Amino acid sequence: ADEGGSEVVFGVARAWAAQDGDAAERWARSLADGTLAGDALGGVACARAATDLNSAVGLAASIPEGLGRAEALSAVVKAWAPQDAAAASEWLGALPHGMSRDAAIRSFVGVVAKSAPASATAWAASIDDAALRTTTIREPAGYWLAQDAQAASQWILSTPSVPDAVKQELLALLRP
């Protein structure tokens, strides 16, 4: 399936699931193309995240790697982290590494960056994709530097997954 088709199927399933989640899920599961089925199930899980988090968690985790899984995991984390960041964090830690886990971590970091910048920064540093990791780490690290410059600076300097250029950029925030 092409990317445009995946996005259309995802969007249709998400909109349908907001009206009739069970019917949308049955339809998604009936799709012969495994990629499109995963994208459709991702749309269903995204819609459920707002109303039935437990169901969305199970469904999202069952979707094969791809756009649907990435979107579903992100939606679950965005709904779960404000309610119970510790439980969402534990769940994230159990996910297998991959693009969808990276997307979910990015969403988690976005939710907790201000309230728990040290944790958010550590999560951002665990993203496998180097470009996404670099982009994601800036916000929580900036908040952490503002809250506890010494601890944040030590962590930034000692963490190998933070590129040297990003270390310098972040530490420059401390200069008047």
C-alpha cells in the first residue's frame, strides 16, 4: 500500500470508529492487505484512546509495525500520560524498539516535558532514530536546565546518545 492510501484508510477508520468502533474494527480486520489493515486498526485505536483507554492500549500493542501502530501508540500515550505518567512510562519501556516506539516516546516527552523534565529528557535520549532523538531532546532538556542546571548539565555532558553539537547548543542556554 502506498503512503497516501495508508493515510486515507487510517483517517476513514478513525472517523468511523468515533461513531461505531466495533464496526470499524471488524472492517479493519477484514482488509486483505496487512499494511492497510494495520493502518485501519491504528485509526480505530486512536479513536478509542479518548473513550476506552484500556481497549486502545491492547489494540495498539497488537498492531504490526507501521503508520497505524505508530499513530495508535502515540494516541494511547497522549491520553494515558496526563492521567498516570508512571504507568505510561512503564508500558513504554516494555514496547519493542522500532519506529512506532520512537513515535510513542516522542509523544510521551511532549506530555511530560514541563512537569518531569529529567525523566522526559532521559526518555528522549532513548529514541533509536538519531534525527528524531536530537529533535525531541531539546525541549525537555531546556526545561530541566532551567529547573536544575547542575544535574541537567552533568547528564547532558555524560550521555553518549546526545551529539556533541546538541550538548553545546543546550549548555549555551545557561549563558547569560
